[in-house]
Amino acid sequence: MSATGTTATGTTATATGTTATTDFHQRVIGDAAAAVRGLTVALGERLGLYRSLAEHGPLTPARLAELTGITERYAEEWLHAQLSAEYVERHPSSGTYTLPPEHAPVLADPRAVTYAAGFFTALKALYATEDLLVDAYRTGDGVGWAEHDAALDTGMGSFFEPAYQHLLLPDWLPALHGVTEKLATGGRVADVGCGVGHTTLLLARAYPHTTVYGFDYSEDAISIARQLADDAGLSDRVVFETAPADDYPGGGYDLVTFFNCLHDMGDPVAAAEHVHKSLDPDGTWMLVESNVSPSDIDTGTPAARMFMALSAVMCLPVAVAQRGPHALGNHSGESAFRAIAREAGFTRWRRATETAVNAVYEVRP
């Protein structure tokens, strides 16, 4: 057969293999490019390159370098990487580059609900655990959250924060029966697994008569959260403490919130039981989780691809490291979470609202 021809089965072949193999090879090369590009996105976010393009563009590499305090040669190479990904546009006649206005809310505006650039700063922490993950995969052990660089706290916080900023107060809380009324007049809230405290601070700012507590077992995250509270002038209304989900202090809470963290816990039943114990009899457990399930594994949607990959390198290893009876992964789905709530003693369950990424559940005693 020639370098290109037809095999006995009728499939077209090339010198490098079947057309299907060639297509798949190109797709994997594309994924490899995206994996490396992620580092350029993290650099763009940390150095303010996207923001400068959005605010001052079109810019030459020299002007971008001047505005952001980097060298011109690196500015030029970074712009080439962005151009190859079609993140920016080039204007050959002037030698300038532009961040299209429709790209700015994704890459340059942390206040936008579509902002995604912050996530890429977590790659530093995730890629650094490769050796630990190799050992974990072979031994069945886990990789604990504390074994990651602190960039994981801030990067993952940046990933989820836009949705929380835009949806928590106007959409998610009002979808729960009677919760906003309680918080407006004064109540007690425990934000469990609060990370660096984005949601905790949102609640404290919105409801000045309510006492808000943020609990997380990561000392690094709690340290960052306390600093953010000081910076926001909210230290008098919010308390951050290092505590596990199944043994945080206090009781009589009107609202207990778990934002995308139950699936990371080695014993989610024990955590749910503690929620049940710590709630006021008329209180509400607000459980926010990934809006994916086992049936989404092969759908290929952007959210599914993101969550499946994160589960394999972060969520599952973190849960396994806690040596509990469960290791859910982030796509265990509503039926698994509902069974955990039922086992913990909760009798009422309702999917209050949802987005393409998150499902918001109202769970009550």
C-alpha cells in the first residue's frame, strides 16, 4: 500500500496511521497546548497583562511592557502565545494587539460572572503534586489539601468567586424558604469549608445584624480569610476559625453553608451529622455542589470535562487523604448527597436552584 491508501477494512490510512488516529493525535496536541497555555494565562492574570490590554489597548509590546513593568521581549512572546490561542487580536499595520471586548469579562474583569483567569493560578499548586499523585495512585493513599501550595486556596477561590459574587445574594439565598428574612433581622451562620472566606464575607457584608462564622481545616486558608476580613473592614462581624467539618464549634445556627466542599470530605456523613446537630430546629443547611453526576462523565461538556479532571487530581485525593469511609469525587451526583443527608437525620431535601456549574440544595431537619 502507498503512503496513503485504503486498508482491508476500508478505513483511510496515512503514513502516521488511520485518519481517526491522526484526528485524535491532533486533539491531544490541542489539549497539550491548552495545558501549557494555562501557565501563560496565570502569568497574564498575575502580571495584569489582560487588564492593561482591556483598559489601554490597542497596545504595542513595548507599551504593554511599560504599563505592566515587564520586559518588552517577554511581552512580545506572551502576546504571540495569546494570539495563537485567539485570545487577542493583532493589527499588523500598527503592530498593536487588542483584547476583544467580549473576551475582557472572561480574562480581565474579576467582577464579571464569567471571569475565569484566576483559576489558572491554581495550576502551580496542582502540577506541583504530580509526584505525590503518582505515589497515591500506586498505594491508594491520598494527597491532603495542606500538601498543596497555598496557590490552590487562592486559585480555586478565584474560580468559584464570580458565581458567588453574582448569584449567592440575589438568587441562591432567596431560593431558600425563609432564610433571607432570618438573616435580615439577625441570625447565626456557619460557613463550613469556607476556604479563603469569599462567601463568608459576602454574607457578613450583606447581613450586618447576623453573626457569621467561617470554618475550614486549612490553616493557610483561614489566615488568608482573616486578612481579607481586615482589608474589607468586616473583622467585627465575621469570625474565622480553623476547624474540621465534623467538629466545628457552636450551635443553634439558622443557616449552615457548604460551598463545593462536601465531596472533598473523607467522612461526609459525619460532617452532615454535625450540621444536623449544630442547626437550630428550624434551621437550613445550604449545600452547594457541582452540577454534574456519573451520567455526565462522557458528555464532553466544558463543565463535565473540568470537574472530571479536577476530581482525578484534587478532589478524590483530598478525600482519600482523610482516611474516612467515603471518597466521593466531585461528580457523585444528587442521589449520593441526598442519601448522605438522609443517613445524617435530615428529612427534607429540595433542589432550590441551579446553574450549569452548581446545584443548590435546601436541606432541613
